[in-house]
Amino acid sequence: MNAPAQPDLSHLWMPFTANRQFKAQPRLLAGAKGMYYTSVDGRQILDGTAGLWCVNAGHCRDEITQAVSRQIAHLDYAPGFQLGHPDAFDAAAAVAGVMPQGLDRIFFTNSGSESVDTALKIALAYHRARGEGQRTRLIGRERGYHGVGFGGISVGGISPNRKAFSGALLPAVDHLPHTHSLEHNAHTRGQPEWGAHLADELERLVALHDASTIAAVIVEPLAGSTGVLVPPKGYLEKLREITRRHGILLIFDEVITGFGRLGAATASEYFGVTPDLMTLAKGVSNAAVPAGAVAVSREVYDGVVGATQAGIEFFHGYTYSGHPLAAAAILATLDIYRRDGLFARAASLAPALEAAAHSLEKAPHVIDVRNLGLVAGIELRPRDGAPGARAAEVFQKCFDRGVLVRYTGDILAVSPPLIINEDQIGQLFDTIGQVLKEVQ
Ligand code: PLP
């Protein structure tokens, strides 16, 4: 078979990509099924990252394809402002059905970034509706990733994502310290013992700013994009206790952890800590159609919606909120998760992933291995004068050998679809292990 002609790469400005480097040595995917991508040169590539942490049920699931195909032929679009369509309401009920108890009011968006900015706006609207409009301060966390909207990068804590825009970030934002410590927690399996006290920093911020100025705290329960930071035991519980005591809303950004990543429907369920709002995207539609959502407690929903006598209660929404194709994809996806028991499957595979990941503790360059559920992070010692170069090379060599991993800085991240099997887990980490022996 002749190799397909390569497209003209010059026009597309690729997101979060070294454009010149990529275009000099492109990696192009042509198809996907189940656990595998097919590259344009016809190679099978084991997907160790569920795309971008989003294809939790595996690729090109027939039920989702059929549901979306039926929908596009039947109802291509329906305005979500002042009109509705039944599937959007059904999809909201289905999402509510897998949320922790009480978080059953659902606002649809199209992405994680939109979910985050929506949640921050809901928090501000809630306090204002209660006569506490001075609560405008938002607290994020160092190394947090909350997408790329102005709200998200303001509460986010990844410096390169903020630097170019630093003069235009939201005012009245502060950050908790991150929880990563190689000194105390290197090579921890599951949740680290050390670090719960870092949540007490919130008390310091409350003392500094006064609780009456703080609207919300937003954290990823397990921080993914920054390189897999697992919350220390007791940390999230403390954040919950402190926020509740001071009337501050707690937002869990579960764009990555929602829909089974940790072996439960949500990280909130996994840790037994329920926030006031939860941001979702990615796995909600198995990434087949762009979709996101904010799950909101009844108290917050009633607080905002009940405060207006007549007319629009919340001046916010997207042309594509609850889009018919997204709604169809969400309904079909949640059906698969339930029917195939994929969250429980993730839980049952977590020990195998943990063992395989930690078998690399003594591999060359490895300074930390950490894991929870179906996520693992492998931190490498950076090359002198070239941070990130070693992990980038590992990523490329794994790709050349038919295994997709992710890297951020010098941290490799593994987060496969929940349909992975034990042999494939073995292949994933064996390949990383072999490549680590080859790179300098
Ligand atoms: N929040 C978290 C925790 C994420 O991991 C991401 C994406 O990785 C986002 C928000 C942004 O999502 P999106 O890229 O769909 O805007």
C-alpha cells in the first residue's frame, strides 16, 4: 500500500505543540479502534493516555458512533437559550445520576476550560445572590491546571501558561501551595502519608484576605496535567472542612478524574469528599463530541435561580450548551460505562497498573513513580541544561515503538482507557522501561 500523501502542514497553528519541531517531524494519526491508534504509515499504537485523558471507554465505540449518527440526521442543532430538546435534559439527568449525592444540577459546556470558567462565574453569582457580593476572591493552587480561559489560567498555577498573559489575569486570586514533595513522598504507592497539613495554608489565606472576600477554592482532586500529583491522605478532607467553616465554595475540577479514572465515577466519590461544584468534560462524552459540564449542588442552584423574581437568572451560556450531538454522545457513553462496569473495571486493574509502574522505580533516570487508579506518573531526572528533553525523547521513542505516553516537563504520564487489559499494561510499562535504558 502506498503511503498516503502528507497534508500541507503550514496552515494549522497547533495547540500546546512545538509547531516548528512537529512540522519537521510530524506524528499523524489516521484512525483508532479500541485500545489502538493507527498512524498514517499504518502502525498500530497502543493508547496509553486515552487520547488526552478522555477516551475512557476506548476508541470508536459503535454505540456512540450510532447514537451520534442517528442524531445528526434527526436533529442537527437546537438553540439552548429559551428552547430545549429532550436529549439535553436526559443527558443532564444521566450525568446527575453518576454524581455524588446532591450534585444534581447540570450546566452544559463544550470543554473543560469552559466548565472551569462557568463554575467560577456560578460561584460569584451565588454569593452575590445571597447578598455577599464582596466575595470575589478565587483561590487556586500552584501547579494546578484548569484549562486556558482567563479564569482558568488565573486560578491555574502552571507558570508557562500564565507568563505571557500575566498582566491580564483576574485580580483577586491567590494560590495554595502544591503538594508535591520528592523528599517526603518519592515512590509512594497510592496516596502519600505526608502533606495533609498543606491544606492548612488555606487558613493562612483566610486570615490574610478575610473569609468574607473569598468566593471559592478550586483544585483538581488529583492533579493530572502538571504531572500526576496524588493528594496526600487527609488533604482534601481538610480543604472541605475549612471551606465549609468559612462559607467558601469548594470546586473540584474533575475534568480528568471524572468518569472512572480513579476506579469510581468521580474522585469525589473515591475520596469520600463532596465539593459544592464539580467541573467535567473529556470522559463525559468519551471525547467523541466536544462536551463539558458543571455539576452544581442544589443549594447553589437554588441560591442563584431562586434569587431572581422573573427573567434570566444567570447571564451565561454557550451557543452549543447541550448540543444535540453532545447530548447523544453523553447518553451513549454513560450507558457503556454502566453496562460494561468500566469504573469497577478500572478499580480492579489499578493494582496491576501500580505494580507495573513501580517496577520502573530503579530504571535509569527515574526519581519518582506515583500512581492512583488508572493513572501513573514517572518523574525523570532532568538533563543538565535541558529540562524536558529527556522525557520528550522517551515519548518519541515509545511512539516509534507503538506505545503512546504523555509527558510534561520531565514527567511521563500514563492514563489508558479503562478497557485496557493486563497484557497491554505490561506492554506499556515494558516499552517505557526499555526506552529508559536507551536514552542518555
Ligand atoms: N481542567 C483540567 C483538570 C484539565 O485536565 C483540563 C484539560 O486537560 C482542563 C480543565 C481543560 O479542558 P479543555 O482542554 O477541554 O478545555
